[in-house]
Amino acid sequence: MIGTWAWGKGANGSDIVFGKSYDKTALQETFTKAVENGFTFWDTAEVYGMGSSEKLLGEFLQNVNNVCISTKYFPKKKYKNGLIEKPLSASMERLGREIPDIYWLHSSKNFTENVREMATLKKNGKIKCIGVSNFTLPELKATHDILKREGLKLDAAQNHFSLLSMTKQQKSIIEWCHKNDVVYFAYMVLEQGALTGHYDEKHHFPLLSMRNFTFGKDKFRKIAPLLDYMKELAEQYNVDTSQIPVMWAIGKGVVPIVGLTKPEHALRLSESVRKEIKVSEIDTLDKIAVNTGVIIKCNWEP
């Protein structure tokens, strides 16, 4: 799945989170190149640039019919009946679509009431599949039970999972998803660029960016052995270093969400998804990652 978090501008967008902005023409070329290479499932959210990511993706989607779209609703602090349908309609207007292929609850606030409303929306043909993001395992199980009582199922879960966020909770969630026919989508597989191999202690993130506050020079120093082994594997598989975490995630049985901002990123991703990393190499990556002592958890995660 292709992510568009970095596309949006303003609050929760590229400038503040990533410390840089992206040219619209380059993003259009990126979208086209990705679709040409078979990447037809795109993920966005109403809070990515406060709607600007959805709007931009919607422009690119014009006259393109073979693309699936997932977007997200961020629940309010207090639940009010019927609160989801208006932002859903607004998202679809920005995207130029009638219904989303997956519609997500972006957090577990008031999830019992929100899940029931999502069930009603699905029954009324307003959404195809129901997903939840940033949920704990107990919350996932409760959501599963609510939907089951409605004669429906939980289709997907989307959480933070990478070589630097292999928590016991996420491992348990992935195992539960596999057992219950719920597709697990992993976001931040590349840790916003920290695991691409293009940054290190000397070449780090833009100073005035959220990702720089999360991942400073000290962390790059600690993960140097992991980046070195990733580079070694990249040379072995003849791929860019940035593709090793993607191959690792696929090897873990999850669907990685990879952000693309340049056409060459799409080509790199196309090369990596056709190759399969060895189990022994996945185990080695796991061990080295754990030994770094670096665990990334964002402030919005449960």
C-alpha cells in the first residue's frame, strides 16, 4: 500500500512533520509511475495536511479507474450520533470518489460507539471495508466482537510496526490478525526515513521537523550497526537500502505502507516487492535491531 502522509501541507503535513515540502508536478509523476508499476492501493487520511493530502490525491485520481483508496476518520473527544457521515462525505468529495475501499477509525476514542456507526455506514453501502488504526489488542478484540454481533467483520488493522517498533503488543496483534482473517497494515516501516539508509549521524533530518525531534543524532549513532547490515543485504539483493525494511515487513506477514514522493521511489519499491528475504536474514535483522536499544513510539500511539 502506498502512503501519502508526506503529501499534505500545513498542520500534520510535510512541512511540520517531515521538514520539507514536495512539488506537485513531482508527486503527479510519482503517482503515475507507481500506478504503472502495479501499485494501485493508496492510503490517506483527513488529518494529513488537514485534507490537503486527500485533495491532491483526488486530483491525481481523475480518469484513473483501477485504484483502491483507503482514508481515515479521526474521532472527536466526545461522541455524538451521526458524527462520522459528514467527514466521510467531505473526504469522498476531496478524493472524487463515492465510497472508500477501506474506511478507518484513526484512533480508539469512543470506539464502541464509533464502530457501531461504522457498521451502519457499511450496511448502508457508504463504505466497503472497516479498518481501525492505533488500537490495542483488547480494543481490536472488542471491535471484532461488536462487528460480529452486527453480522459483519473487522477487515483491517493499521499500526506502527518497524524494525525499531517490534513491541510485544504489536507482535501479539499481528498474530491475532493472522488467526482472525484481519489484514495487518504496517505504517512507518521506514521510520519516516530513518531506516532508508539515506540518513545517519552526519546526515540527519531537517532541524525544524517533528521527525528530527523523534530521531536525533544519538539514535542514528545507536542504529549504525543495523544500517550497516541493511546496506550489506541491499548489495546482496541488488536493491536500494531503503527497500530492506519493506522486504522485512513482507517477510513478517504484514502489508507495509510505503510513502512515495519521487518517481524513482516507485521504481525502487517495484524492484523490492519481487524479491523475498531469507528467514535467517529476518532473524538477524531482528537481533541487531533489538541490540540497538532503540524503540520508537509516537505520542499518538496507545
